[in-house]
Amino acid sequence: MTSRTTSRLTGRLTGRPTGTGLGAAARGVFLTLTAGFVLLPLAVVVLSSFSADEVADGGWPNGWSLRWFREALEYEPFRVGLAYSLQVAALATAISLAVGAAAAYAIARYRFPGAALLRAVFVMPLSLPRVVTGFCLFVLYASLFPTAYGTVGGIAFAHCLLLLPFVVSVLGAALAGLDPALEEAARDLGASPPRAFLRITLPQIRPALIAAAVFAFITSFDEVDTSVFLMPADQTTLPVAVFLRLEQQQDPTVTAMSSLLIAGSLLLAAAAALAARGVGAALVAREAGTGEPGEPKETRGERTA
Amino acid sequence: MSVPALHADGVSKWFDGRRVLDAVDIEVREGEFFSLLGPSGCGKTTALRIVAGLDAPDEGRVSINGTDVTRTPAHRRPTNLVFQQGALFPHLSVFDNVAFGLRTEKTAKREIAGRVEELLDVVGMAEFAGRAPGTLSGGQRQRVAMARALVRRPQVLLLDEPLSALDLGLQLRMRRELRALQRRTGTAFVCVTHNQAEAMEISDRIAVLNAGRVEQTGTARELYHTPASRFVAEFIGENNLFAGATADGLTLPADHDGLLAVRPESFRLAAADDAASVGTATVRSAGFLGPRLRVVLETATGREVLVDAEAGATTAAVGERVGLAVAAAQVAVVPETAVPEAAVPEAGLPEEGAVREAAS
């Protein structure tokens, strides 16, 4: 299954009439190996989750079964953890997007003393090992905010620190490519500054916004290193629950759960890709109202893609 | 006197400790085509942005039809701006670009459609309503930008170098269109430009800006014939400037010992011993420009003098010594001002290279 997927993938990538002979062959081999390197671990996980074996050892299964999926879905820490993780990821994504967009906008549009410093500050958390961040926050919560320990808000706040560098740099790059005169033109035409931002700037950075949101959500959802310090062992987010169970048992329940997460991530990415095209076009069409002659759908699709 | 459509009163602006506008006074009359003319960096765009409300003045007041708008934000001012590159919204169609300014004021849908179509018709873009801005040419984009700004029926329309991004042929045609558009709407237009020919052709009045100051305000004729400063004398058209009545080997008919200006077409070539001549000079080059002959001469002191003579009636051989004649009325007295020479006029000699080539 894996080899067929990769060969189809590389076939499409090298299908353009760009090179011939040795060069094309070398490129094909390279791309196949790279795709294999990326996809093989996923394939092993997915494969073992359908296995009838008692231990997930990475080998070819001796039989097939769906029981590990049932086990995973019935395992209480996973059920609780899934709901918990979804809440944390949603909250952390919302906060980091709101704060990150505002910060990126300020850095991109206003000249003020310390703008460069601020940009550096927002990227700084990247250089700190996540376990250190987690430990520091644990000490902070334990000493000053004991009520934040083990709550959705407390963990989401911690995740925001990890997400902001990414959100600020992605949105900052998108904003830097926009002509500031566009927003000024909107204000000149009677739009208040917030309205000018919503109607003119936001639609144009929508793809970056969606990309940042998807990445932020997945990052928060998968986070273990920092989160593990911030919650008691009897009630944890899903990846922490997976981590804790792996310490006890190595049966395919964990790989079954992982397969479900892989499927979920793929669905999310597909939805995001659709949103970047479809929702953008839909909003533009709504903005257009009814008075418009002609329907240049294709041009719009291209612009928002 | 009636209330001016736009009055900028003592407007000053600093950027990073540098004064870019220095007590600028501008009065634009109702229904007037007014140009702010100056070299790049003279502050003309800043002045326009202050009128639009996109920048705030550090000193002075701005009023529109008698209403003080100095503290009014851009989106509540009765002005609209045509941006230099058009600044069309790339994610909206031509129709939606023009309709944008009407939707912000909650105009009824049917009225929006009517007004947008009317304006697109005025600028000749009706058939492009459904197109995306990215698919339009420079001239088409600029027409849409004008329609978008005019659809709100501003009391003053502001234009920031509206034609500078277009190629020369299109510029010349758009000048006439712009002028016709202004006549048709009867709106006061304030147009920023660095192109003196453009300003002279389309404006009722012009304010010449240099280094953040208004050097002179007047009609093209006034600026041309009675420049109020050395800068204006050099920036508007071409001029021969002399430090005094007896300078550079010439004796000009003027009883003024300050700066004097004589237009190239005001000099007349005469015989070297003509009693009416104000001095003699040697022909360095002569170039045929169609109706005129551009003659470059050199006086005894080595000073270059430009003369435009009627091409049909003049012969000027290179190396020939000729007399220069000029009527007293054609010698303009230029008031000397303490304004620093901050900028060099961008309008150089027309076809200078071609003249030299033709002469050799």
C-alpha cells in the first residue's frame, strides 16, 4: 500500500516534462526515498493498529482485527483526554491567533521604538526547551496560581507561549506583502479602521490565517513536553494520556488511537485547504451583493487560492 | 469672497525631527482644478495626505467648505483620494471596488448599482464591471480608481500623481480626460504632481511647493510670466537668469539690480552691431524643433544663453557672433528669497542631445 502511494506521488511530481534520462531517474529515486522516509513511520503505526497481535512491535501483523480501535475508544483516559485536548487546542488557537494577529499587525504597520526587539521577543520561546517552559510554568502555577494547575485555561495559556512565535511570523510575513495603501484607501472611502481591517486586510491574509490556525491547533493538540508538567496524572490531555499509557503497556491500543488522530489531522488539513479556497470565494461572492453584472468566478478562485 | 472649498491654514509637519511642511497655506476655490506642483520630496504628497486625514498636521488647520476638519478622521471627511498606483482592492471586482465607498455609508442596494454604473460609464469602464483589478491595464486601473473616489460625491477630490504610472502617450490623453471629468462633475480637484507641463495644461491654479513651502500660487500664466522666486523661475518652463541688469556681458533693459529672468522665446537674434541689442554672443549650437529653432549661445564671459527663435525666419551658424535683443517688458524681476535650493527642477532641457547633434 505504501509503495503504491509513494510511486503515484512521485510519478505526479516528476510527471512534468522538465528533465530526461539520468537526471529524471535520480530525481525520481530521491523523491521516492524522501516520501518513504516521511510516510513509513505512519504506515507502521496504521498497520499495527489493525493487527490482532498483543504487542505493537512494528512487524507485519500475524492477523487482522479492529479490537484495538474499540479498546482505544473505550479506554477512559483517552475519552476524557480527547475532549480535554480539543478544548485546550481550540482555546489556545483562538487566543494565539487573536493576540498574534494584533502583534503581527502592530509590528508590520507601525513604527515605534523597540519594534525589532518586540519581534525578537515573540520568537524567543522557540529557543527554550519545552520541558523547561513546562517546569517554569509548573513552578509559577504552584506558587502563584494554584487554580490554573490542571485546567483547560492554564494549559491553553502555556500552549499560547509555544504557538505565538509561529503565528506572529506567519501572519507577519503575510502582512508584509500587503500594500498599506489598500487599508488607507478603505478608510478614505468611509470605512472605520476596524472595518477597513476586516473588509480589506483580513480577506487578503486569509490563507495565512487558516494555515496558522491549523498548525496552532495541531501543535497544541499534540503537545506533551510542556503539558505533562501542568496536569495531574489522573486527568490529562490525550497525548499525555497516550504517553502515560505507553509507560505501562505497549499494546496496539495506542497505535489505534494514533491512527484515528492521523485520520483526524488529514481531515482537518483537507477542510483547511477547502476553506482557504471555498470560504474565501463564498465571502467575496456575498460581498459582491446582487447588483453585480457578470460572474468572474475563475479569477476569484485564483486570487484566493 | 465665497468660502473656499479647501483651506489649509499654516499647516506644518515634522517627520523624524525634519520639517517636511512649513506653514503651508492653500486655498482652493469651489469647482476649481488646483495642482500642487513640486519636485519629489517637496512635501506635496504629505500635504495631500493631511487634507485626506491620513496624516495629522503638527500645526495649522484644514477646513473644507468652511468646516474645520483638522481633527476629523479620514473616514468621516468629505474628501476622497485617488492613490498614486490606484490602490484598488485586489480581491474585489471593479464593480465592488467602486461600490465599496457607498456600502460603508449604508446606501440602498438599488441606488448603489445605479451610481456605480453611472460612474463606470463616465470613466468609460462600464463593460469591465465584473473584472478583477489584476486583469486591467494601468490606464484602466486609474480610471476605476477615479470612479471609486468620485462615486461618494466628495466635496473635494484629491489626486496623488494620478498619471505618473502611465506611459507618455496615455498620460497626454488622460490629462484631457481628467480635465473633462473635473468640468463634468464640477467638483474641486486637488492634484499633486511633479510634472509642470501636466500641471500647466490641466489646472486653473497651481501652488508651487519647494522644501515644504509654498513658493507661489497662481495661474500657469502668472507663474510663467511673473515668477515670485528663483525656484519658480527655474522650475516652470525654461529661463535665462541673470544676477543683475549688467551681468554676463549683457546690459538688460531693467532698472533693477537683483535677479532678472528672460525666457528663451523673449530674446531676439539681431546683427552683432544692431543698436537695439543688449549685447553680443557666439552661437554654440542651433537645433531645429519644428516651429522653433533652439539656439544655444555663449556670451563674452562664457555664460550660456538659451534662445528660441522662429525657425522659418532665423539662420544661425555655429561660431557666428550675433546680437541679442529683448524688450523691457519681457524682462521679469525675480524677488530673491532666502529659500534654500533644496531641489533641482526635474524638467531638463527638451531634447538637448538632439539639438547638439543637429548642430554639429
